[in-house]
Amino acid sequence: MATQEKRRDLRFVVIGAGMAGVLSGIKLLEAGYNNITIYEKADKIGGTWRENTYPGLTCDVPSHSYTYSFEPNPDWSHLLPPGAEIQDYFERTTRKYGVDKLIRFNEEIMACDFRDGQWHLQTRSGISDRADIVIAATGVLHVPRMPAIPGMDSFKGDIFHTARWDHSVPLDGKRVGVVGTGSTGVQIISALSTRAQKLVHFQRTPQWIMPVENRAFTEEEKASFRNDPELLKYMQNEPEYVANVERFTNAIVEPDSPAMHEIEAIVRQNLEDNVRDPELREKLRPNYRAACKRLIFSPDFYEAVQRPGVEVAIGGIDCIEPEGIRGSDGTFHALDVIALATGFQADQFMRPMNIVGRNGVELNAVWSERPRAYYAISIPEFPNFFMLNGPNGPVGNFSLIDIAEHQWHYISQLIDKVASGECREVSARPEALEAFDRERIAAAKSTIFGSGCQSWYLDAEGVPATWPWTQDRFREEMAAPRMGAYELV
């Protein structure tokens, strides 16, 4: 690595102050860089944990594993971390490492143009900036997907996307409809099943549910975590969780493996053992393989959906009327509140900002077929522009924090090529991306994600867009860039 005395004084711009943007700031400061600005479009940090505040919000990665490796947290309240605690963790960490001083809030990057050897950036408010290196830490699930349901504007009650939850709207004793059956919809049903007078889960496609425990940590346990750094470190890499992740990620790439058949047996048994009514059980039974869609982890969804006043409505929605929702079968559901748990546009990444690389190459043109990047990090003709959790990375397979830390280790080695003066520009070669994409697409089609269901993992051509190999291979690839795949100018 280039010594601080001999390296170039680089100017960095980081786009986004979520988990990955905060990580970037911490790592750049740690490496001795200080000419850094993080632009954040919102008024505080947090990314998805800032945007999502719906009732029941919980991460499905164990609390102690959902932390930066260098910043364990002894004070998690439960085995699975609640959203508000995750947001608080990132805010504390941002202050502790001085990253808060680097952030410009309420500044959305609208344009990013590479010319004369630098990136020229423009914010919505009119600020202009330049950078030698740009880190795109914009996240994956940040542009809400609004459904096109006829009559949405006619509803007299309160209606909102779950990523724009309106906490001024009362829920207790109300008639609530939840549209969507992903993790968000499942968590909201669990949270509101004891609060709403009537709760209707509008289900287009049922989900396989993996049972999981989510007990509270005792005060004695938290005291032990605070007083024993080795125990706390052990909890971050708890062997049973690590082994389960490895089995799961290996099963994904081998759909006919014993590990995948074991997962399918567990979720089928969970349904059989925990839903008493045969008719409801069949409503909740998917017709696709487990993990084809992102597997849902829940300790209590089947219990919640069987409570008095909770109903599962199948068959689709015909329209929204002033007083509620009419199903495709003609059934009318009178409602006071409608929550749209309809997910996000997972193919957006940095868009809608206009990004123009070398020689006027536009990202929208490069990505007209599908978003693509060499190992999810670099795009040909976009020099010194690096992504964290970019397209075709292991989103949905592993902990996003673990992914981002391994990607940063890789990116830092590319940055060092520029800082040391070995080159002024570095970007993936077109032929390297083409070869990677051919291999990735072929592998993706044979994963469980390509086994015949519709999901947000699929691109516009129906090809799974996520990482199609094992966790071990990801870590091996992130250990060091293959410099022959990069163009150094």
C-alpha cells in the first residue's frame, strides 16, 4: 500500500449515507484520507433503516451478526434486531467514528459526469463538486414500487407504501388491509394481528416461512456481552449461524442438494404443524420451491394469521373503492387503512441520477438490457467509480454488512492503484465484464432462484440478478482484484 507521504491527495465523494456509505467514510478516514464528502438525499443517515419504520420491522439476520466487524454491540434487545435499534446503532457508529462531520444532508446527486480526468457532480439544490474517486453506496431497495391498482386515488381512508409509513394514522381497533406477502407484509401482519379490529392480508402469491426464534436477551446476557469482549466477538460469528448461512448459500446454488431438500422439508413441516384449518393451510401453501423467492423468516406469522379478525384474501385485487378493496372474485373488504407492502424497484441502484462515463458513455444506455458490473463493483468506461452492493452481488444471500466489508477490502486495493500514482484511472475491461456476465448468467439460471417463480431477484429477461455462487467463492474473489481484468490509464 502506498504510504501517506507518497500517495496522491485524492478527493472522494460517497453517494448515500446508509450502512455502506457510513462504512466507506469510516474506512477512508481509517486509511488516512480526509478530503471526503458524503452526499445524502435525506435529512439523516440510515438508508433502508431510516426509510422503513413500519410496525414489526425486524432484520432477519441475527443481531450480533448484523454489525460492522469492528463495532460489536452488546445491547441488542432480541436475537433478531428491531429496525429502530438498527437505526440507532448506525447513528451512534456514525458519530463515534466522526463520519457525521463528512455528511451533507438533503443533497441529492442528480448528475455525475466524468470529464478531464475527474467526476463532476451536481446536486438537486445546485451544488457542484468534483471528485477523483466516487463510491456509490446508494443501496438496492430504496425506490418504492407502487402498484397500479385501479381506484387507488378514490380511497377515503389512509393509504401509503410501507416505506413511507404514516405514524399519525391510528391502527388500534381499525380495519387494516396489507397488500403484499414479502418479509414486510409478513412482519406487519404479525405486529397488527393483536391491534387491528379487522386485518386482511391480500395475497397474490403465498410464501414459504422458515421458523426462527426471536427471544429477548436477558439483562444478565447483555451484561456478559459488555464485560467480555471475546464473548461479544464470538457472538458476531456464532458457529451455528455461520454454519447455517454456509449450508443455505450452498443449497441455493445446488437446488437438488440434500441441504436444499432439508430446507424444503423444514418449511413444509412448519406449515403442516402450525396451521390448523385445512382451507387456510392450502391458501398459504406456495406452488414453487422454497427459496425460489427470498425465504421469509418469522417466529409467529402462522400464529398471527389464525387470530380472530385476521383474514387471508387470495385471487388478486380488482380495484380499490372509496370504502375499501374489492377482490377479483367480487368480494368487498371494508377498510380504514391500506398498507402497500409491494416492495422496491430492485434494478435502480444509483438511478434515477444521470451518470455519464468516459467519452460520453451513459449508464442508462449501458444498463438498457440489465444492470451489470464486474463483480458488482466496477463498470467499463466508468473509471474510479466503485459500487458497494451493486448489481449481481449477493443481495438476499448473505448479511449486507458482511458483503459490504468484503467489497470494501477489494475496492480499497483499486483505490491504492490511483493513490500510489500507478495509474490515474482504473475500471473493469469490457471483455472482463462480458466473460463474467456470461459465466454469471449461466450459473444463475441453474440456482434455486431460477427454478420457476416470479421474484424481485429476476431481471427484465427473467434471469436471476443476484450472486449465483457460494459464500466461499465470494470471499475468495473479494480477497484481491484480478488486475488483468482492469484497465489502468
